Amino acid sequence: MTDRNSTTDDTAATLTSGSRRRALKTLAGGAGGLAATGALPGLSGYVQAQSAEPIRIGFQVHRTGIGAAYGRWYDRTTQAAVARINAEGGINGRPVEIIAEDDGTDPKRGAEVIEKFVNRHECDVGFGTLFSHVVIGSSPRAGELKLPYFVVSEGHHVASGMLNRYTLQPGITDVKSQVQAMAPYVANTLGKKVTMLYADFAFGHDHRDFFSEAIAAQGGEVIARIPIPPTETAFTKYFPKIPRDTDVIYHVMVGPAVLTFVKEMGEFFGPSAPAIFGFVDSLEAVDINSPGLEFLEGSYLWEGYPRYAQADQTEYDKAYREAVGVDDNGASVSDPRDVSTYAHMFGCWETLHVIKDGMQACDYKGPEDRPALIEAVEAMSDIPHSVAHPQGDKVFNGKTHQVFGHQYISRVQQGRLDVVHTTSIEDTLYEDEVDYTTQAL
Amino acid sequence: MGPDTRALAVHLAVIALLIGCWFVLPQYHTGNLARILVLATFASAYNLVFGYTGLLSLGHALFFAAGMYGLGIVMQHGGVSALPAWVFGVACAATVGLVTGALALRTSGVAFMIVTLMFAQAGYLCVLYFGDWTRGDEGFVIARTARNLIGIDLADERVRYFAGVCLFGSSLLGIGQLVRSGFGKTLIAIRENEERARMLGYDVQRCKLIAVVISAALAGAAGAAYALLFGYVGASFAAVQYSILPLLWTLLGGAGTTLGPLLGTLVMFYLVDYASDITDAYLLVVGVALILATLFLPQGIVGTLRRRVLRWLP
């Protein structure tokens, strides 16, 4: 469905979802109404907005298909970020309007949605795609149409050089840097002999290849690689393949089968399991206290952003949770059973703030300034820790169009995830594989 | 005007109409139409076995993907240029059609449907399994610089549109000619009464196999063209929904009509596109539309038109 609402704030909603005439009418209605909504700080920005069309951001959202759970939370985070941006005066004095289109988590439909953003909705930029195959399927069309396409995917496809100059990932780190940054902690704290169990498709292969290399650099080794077909529903037969001298089991599964996987692994090993390390991806939107997941107690998980509020919670995280509507356990404030995709969805929030900064830096006025916007984002480097970037400070690489940032390792303890290690940004860096700035705009 | 000449005139008129659309439609719709024409070629390939031969296949995604990956892999890993890669893609699909057809045609009815579905699923899993070549579920991009045909940029809007017209136009004229030939009439005879066709001395198995191979080659041509024109090769095109979709497009437009696949693909595309503007449950809208079409247009749009009004429609 095409959504044209962009904020939970009443005033901003009027400005973003309604026509310019409605926005003017609202403003002319007097500051009393604005004060009642608590939006007065944004008033000065909207004075400029009176003569401006909204900035249209095409939001490619997974509302249906395998990515729907992620899509729901990407949507909420996006609405919250736009509400904040609009409350602060929009971008260059213009309100932001989100044009959301479901891509069905399908690459063909994704490319069609990109076409729709440009030629039907006249969007200024495209934004928000998560699943790698949708990004890869959509990116060529974005490049041909010269639509700045800001993805929130964590795939290595951007930095690998596979895509084009119009595709950027400035709000979330990629899988290569995430995996690489895990190796020092795994090798030095959990053990050097690792057995990998991974979903036998591209995402799992990325983990297999990147981690094997990274753990070797730390003096460790992967002593067994056990691929699990994506259609598999029973896992017990794979566990006897795990060598007896394994120190650490590294698991990367995707989809609902992970619940069965964890349960069967727990039953197989009992109390004498090796250290278990995994990625939270397959447990996003899943309550860590779900039946069967008790076997995860004591195990370690990578998190892009800690789901549970930590003892040293920053003001930025507090503000971000409040804006998005997430409680201290990472669930919706209105329904504790509705667990968020906290480790990833911050990418939407941060990417929208990068778009804002980029548009302000190049004094973006319309589609003719799209190349200037690309150059402005490419010129970014250090991104400080702030409310706009609550996950932590970051470094953006303008050549590879990829951002780098801290990673978190959490331990499951008493039914919650407690951070036990935070990587440095340096741990996540690797050699450039592409220089997109050499491509024509 | 005889029926053959009339059919040819209708087909040429449709091609002329498609050419004319480029000059009058906004860019959004010409962009969509380019995609629809490639997919309609796929649907036409399906229509040959389903609509004209009476074989309900649920495995055509395998042929579409064979063409797509045949082209994609030799371009990506072998540095082969577009035209020979496209020919290779078509050859891959035809070969896969020959092998799977020879085996699947040993069955009939529901068993044929299941066997073709199983072959397609095996193909899909192969795409995932050989990830080093295919990049598994993620797929890969064909670089824009490689997407050119003797110096012509296939990513250019106009070139892409007319490439779509050429592909669909050729398949329309080819299938139009084929189904009016003696061989085409034999296929229709098999569809209507296989035993009777066999009793009359036709080599039914051979005819069906030839139909499957031609259909597979055409589906592969569409798959390879999709990769070339839109720059993406991905496993989702090998998944089961791309076996179901050509069936739906054909049923909606009219099985056993030459123009049905185009109309079905067109209607379904815009049904999804416009329904998604109104509701998140756009697939429900599509489902209801298909149920209504089944109830009130059991022979599809073109088929019903032909039965009730325009009896001369090919």
C-alpha cells in the first residue's frame, strides 16, 4: 500500500501527509494548536516550509513476504525518525513525506517499486530496503534512473562493488565487518577451534567465508563447516558431525526454523555443550524467553544494537526508544509480546538522518540535485554518537559507500541479553574493494 | 480475408499498437510495458504447452531460470558478450526442456504436474546449492557496461522497450504461425482428445516433447532477456511462484489464444500495481479478481471475447 503519512506527531502528520494547502491552513490556524501538540520548536523551520513542496522519500518496505516482521519495525522506526526530523523543521525547511510501497520482499517487485518512486511518485530518493536479494534486484534500476538509493540491508553487496554509485549504505554496517569484528573476542575468550553451522545460502556463505578468514588471522581455525539446507526442518542429524574437540559452535540460521534448531541443539548437548556463539538475525522479532530458547542461556549473540536497555544506557538510546515506542526489553510499549528487530532497525533512523544531513550539505532543491546529494554523502566521514545516531559513532567510507561502526556481543543471562563486549570501529575495517567515486554520476 | 491472413493482420496490428505506445504513454507505463512484454513472452511459452497442447505444467520457472542463469553465468564468469550469452541461455533452456520433458512426459495428468513441479524445485535448490556460481538466493547484477548488443546500450529506456517489443512480437508471430500449421493443429487435437490423435496415427509423445522443447526455449529466451534488459539474475525467478504466475497470466488472459498471455500479464501487473496503492492486502484483491474471472470469464478475457463477440480472434 502506498502510505503518505510520515509521522506520529499531529502537526508533522498534517504537514507530511496532507497537501501544501492543508499545511498552510494548519499553520495559519495559530500557534495555540501547535503549542498543544508540543511542536513549537519546529515552527521556525515550517515558516520556510510554507513555500516548499515536501521532500519525498520513497520507502521500499517489506510488508509481505519473508521480510514482513522486519518490515513492520522498519516502518515504525522510519515514521518515528521522520516525525523527529519534521518536528525539527524538516530538511532545508521542507517537510519530509514518506511514500511507502510494499515490495513483497521480492526483487522483481522491488525494481518495479523503484520505477514507481521515480516515474509516478516523483520521489527525491529511495530508501529502506533490507533483504539483500531485493537490494541487488532493485539497485540496477535505481542506477539507471539516477535515484539515490539508501539501503539498510547489512549485506556486503554495496561495499563489494557489485552495485553502482547511486546505491549507498550509510546507516548500518555490513556483514563482512560484523563477522570480522567477532573473531578477536571468539578466539581470545571463547576458544580457537570453531565449528560453523550455517544456512546453506548466500547469507550463510558470507559468514563461512568472512569468519574463516578472520578467525585464522586471530590464530584460531574453523575445524568443521556444516551447511544446513534452507528447507531443513529437523537438525538432530547434523549435530553428530560436530567434532569432539570443538571449543565454539558458531551458528547462523535464518527463518522460523531457528527455534527448532536451538531446541534440538540444546537437547543434543545437554549441560556439556561447547561455547555457543550466533547472530541475533534469526531471533529478531522473537522473544528470547520463547519456549525452546531456554537452551540459549549462557550463549553469546552478536547484536547490531543491544535489544535490552543496558546499565550504562545513554540518553541517546533512551530518546530513540521513546520515539520509536520500544520498552527496555526491546518490545513495543503497547504490546510486550511484540518484540522489535532492534539490532537492525536503528539503521532506518540513522539513514534518514544521513539523508537529511546530505541534503542540507548540498542545499538540495529537487531531483536535479541528486548527483550533488550523492557527492555530499560521499564527502561524509566521521559520524558522531548522538540522538541522530544512537547506536554509536561511525565512520563512513565515501569510496565504498559503506558505513563502519561498533558491534556488540551479548550473553543470554536470566532471560535477557547483556552486553559483554563492544568492538572498536577499527576491528570492523577492511581494505576497500571498490571506489564508486570513479563512476560517472 | 481468410482466418490465417486475419490472424496475421491482428498480430501485426497488436505489434504496431505496442510500437505506438512508446510515443504516447508516459515513461512510467513504457517502463512497465517493457517488463510486461518480456513476461508475456514467458506466458506465451507456457500457453503453448498448456493452452494448445493441454499439458498442465508447474515447472516452467525451471526454463525461465535456465535461460536467465545460462546467460548470467557465462557473462559473469566467462566474460561472454550479450548476444552469444543470450543464445547460450536459450540453448540451456531448450536442453533442460528436452531432458525434463522426455522424463516428465512419461507421466500424464496430475502426475505430470507433480513431476514438473519437482524438477523445478530441484532446479531452484541447485541455484541455491551452487552458490559460488549463482550467489545463491541473493543473485547477482549484470554490469551495465556488459549489457550492450553490438554497441547498443540495452539499459537505455527506448532500446529496452523496443527489445521487449521485438521479443514479444517475434514470439507472437512465431506462435501464431505455429498453431495454425499442421503441427499446431496436431497439438490442439492432442489437447482435445489424445487417444483419438494417437489412433489417427500421430506420434503423440514426440509432438508433446517438441512442444515442451519449443516452450522451454521461448521461456528461456524471456528469462535471458529479462536478465539482460533489467540487469539482475536471482533465485526468486526459479522459485515455485514463477511456475504459478505464467499459469495465472494465461488463465486470466485466455488459454489457447495468442493474445491472452499478453492481456493476462498486463491486467495482473496493473492489478497489483494499483491495488497496492489502496490496500496492503493487494494480493487478496488479486485473488478475488481471479475467482471472479474464473466464475464469469472461464475461458479468460480473450477466450470469452472470442466465444461471445469476436469469433475471429486468433
